Amino acid sequence: MARRRLEGLERVLGVNALFSTAYGNVGSSIYYALGLVASYALGLTPVVFVITGFFFFCTAASYAEATAMFPEAGGSSSFARRAFNEFWSFFAAWAGMLTYTVTIAISAFFVPHYIGGVFEFAEWLKTSPGDIIAACVVISLLAAVNVFGAKESTGINVTLAVVDFLTQLLLVMIGAVIILSPEQLVNNVELGTAPTWDNFILAIPIGMLAYTGIETVSNMAEEAKDETTTIPAAINRVRIAVFAIYFTLPAIALSALPVTQTDGKYETQLGLTEEEGGFAGDPVLGVVKSMDLGIFQGATEVYVGLLAATILFLATNAGIIGVSRLVYSMGIHRQMPDALRRLHPRFRTPWIGILVFSGAAIVLILPGQETLLGSVYSFGALLSFTMAHASVARLRAKRTDIVRPYRGPGNMRIGDYDAPLFALVGGGFTAIAFVVIVVLNLQVAAIGTGWLIIGIVVYAAYRRRQGLDLTSTHKVAIAQSVVDHEAEYDSVLVHFGDELYDEQMLATAVKLAARKRRGIHVLVTI
């Protein structure tokens, strides 16, 4: 008898796989966040990463508690549905869609910068319009690949994530020996002048850009084995790994590329564009170029540049995959028109949604302003983080009956309310940081607000057309299998007895076997 194998998501991912995949997303952001933050914070860049790191700790705790409690894909959108209602779930999902779209844009935008920083013949990729054209090509290529339904290679992603972390750690260790200068770090700062207080304050919400991808673990919850323990453990490992790099590499970078005064203006090459003679487009490569590694200098520059470009290429693809999953999830919960989640008849992918939001990412790239992209990302991410914190705080009061396999650190009993201090403090910070970036950057406020208004209008119109209110949860009815799980065969058995050869029967067997490249076994009884 042929052995059956269940299809669908299986809970097979352990702590190591979850951690590696999450760090592959979070760790990629250092390749652009370092330069963006330095352009505002100058010598206080290491301080900004420490401040945002503390609040990332709070955010990670909220995601760990909520995901362990409800191990399902969706992240802050799923939390908001449980804590509040469907409208707030949509609000969080739409903010998340903005972050995915900008992740696609900003990751693709920095790919050509790192390639151009390595090879002289490709230097034109470091400046406009070369970087814009190349980024648009990267997005178009990956959008097409995802429409055709190419699958992720988990093994490759995990391997590259480990290589990426070890490379960054090695750079920190080498830099600590040959470059790090506490005296230089002190001399980099002129409080109130370099940086100005306005720029320092604005750098903090932009610094949250460095901690992208925390929702990755939540979105993999349905594939995690022993999810109530592996998910919190994986998030804790991500925190440790991220802090090990982000609390140290900025100090190395500001020692290598210190703040200088030119014509009365304070600046660091770390935050200057290529046209200005800086490394804002490839900050990590800029740090490597400032090292004196002797005979290993050239090879190290090529290695780091190509690794960074590869990691950012995969981060772009991860953003498109995130869009496809979120589009489908929002469509299933009747949060957006059915056309956006409609699957391609041949490739079975939400091709319209992929093309629409990949196109939106290309539009965001066209101005060629990386600081704008980083700020818009922070707009969406801070909204998502705030919703996650608020959901955890609300669930502590609303659903006291639910078992919490993991509880975030820092809790206080206030009457009958078990207050999650990590969520309250973290949510307060992300809310304030959101206000700061809106008030101090009107262009970002206009783009972000426009995005939210468009989403809410479409959501309200769609729900009204469907005869649904804005707050109730309604899922699209999906035909269920006659068995508990859809199954396939590892092989197909065709039996011929005394009856004559049946050509139609064999043709059916061939179709079944070809669908998943299975074997055919023919049994003839005599």
C-alpha cells in the first residue's frame, strides 16, 4: 500500500531554525540603518542604538508573550484581533503592510550601493540614477520570481544568517583591537551642537529601523514545534545576538569614521552620501575600508560587500514573501478586496497583491532618498509595535483565563490587574517616538497618513459592500477536505487483474504521480 504524507504546515522548526531565520531578517538592517542614524545622531549614534535597544527588548517581550499565547501567523494584527476587534486588526495589518513595502524598497536600494562599493566598473551603481534603476530591477525580478511561486530555501537562509552574524562579530572583534578609541568617541560629541537636540531626538525613532523583522518569528509560529517554549527562546536569542552587534559596531564605526568639522558644519563620513564622499550607502563596507588589514584588505572588502549585497537581496525577497502572506491573510479575514488575494490559476500565488505592493515599493524608491525610506519605515513599524504592546496590556485585563506559557519580565500587581510593565513602558516609548517622527518630518507624516487614509477608506467601502460592519471578524469560507488533512501519496499503485488494460486508469495515475514527481508501481495479478 502506498504511504501517505500530509501536506500543509508542519510543526518542525526548532529554536535554532527560528532564531537563524529571524536574525537573517533583523541582522540585515545594520547594513543601512548605521548610516541613516549617523546622518542625524553623529557622535551619539552608539547612544541611540543603546536607547532603541532597550525598547526593542520591551517590544520583543511583548511579541514573545502574545505569540506563545496565540501561536498563529499574523503578528500584531493577530494580537489586536484578540485584544480589540477586527478594525484594529486591520489597522495593525495595514501598518505592517507599509513596513513590508518599505523593507522591499530600502533593502533593494542598498544592494547596488554595496556592489558599486566593491567593484570599480560598477561605481555608477552608487549614485543616482544608477542605484534607482538597479533597485527597480531587483524588485521587478524578485516580484516575478514570487509570482511564479519559487519557494524559499530555509537551509540557505539559515546558513547565510549564521555567516552574517559571525562576520559582523568578527568585524567587531577586529575593530575593538585596531580601531576602537574611547577618547575619539568622547571627542565626537558636542552636546546640543553635534548633534543638535532636534536631530538627536529624531534619530531615536529612526534607530528603530535597526530592529526590523521581529514579526518574523510570530509569522512562523504555525511551523514551530513546541511553540510555547521554542518561540520565546528564539526571540531571546535574537535579542542577545542583536545587542552583541548593535551595541558595539556603531562605536567601532564612529572610531573609524569620526565626526569632523568642515566649514563650520559637523559631519561624519558614515552619514554622508557617496556624492559627498561618504559611506551612507554602504556604511559597513565603509568601516572595513577604514581598517588596515594588510594583505587581507582587498579580499575582506570584496567579501563583506558581496555578503551585504546578498543579505539585502534576500531581505528584499523576504519582504515580498511577507507581502504575499499578509495580503492573503487580510483577504481571508475580509480586510481587503478579494482581487488582491486572488491566486494565480497556474502558480497558485496572490499575484495581484505581489505586483501592486512591489509597484508601491518602486514608487517609494524613485525619489532616491534613503533617509526618507528609513523614516517612512519607522512610521509603520512604530504603529505596529505600539499595537502589539497595547494588545498585550489589554489581554492581561480582558483574557485572564488564558494560560500564558511565557510572561514578559517586569510585572506589577495593581489591584486585580497584572500590569505588564515591559508592554506599558515599551508602548509608551513607541507611541511617543511615532509622534516625534510625525511632528519633525512633515513629508513622512504626509506619506504615512496618506497610506493609512487610503487603507481605511478601502477597508470601510469593501466591508460595506460585503454587508459587514467594521469591527466583527468574518473569514472567507474555505472548502474543507473530506479528511482531517489534505494528503498526497509518495507513490501511486495501479492494479491490473483479469480485466483488460485500462488506458484511462494509467493516464490518471501518471497525472497524480507527475504532480509531485512520485513513482508509479504496477501490480499485475495472475
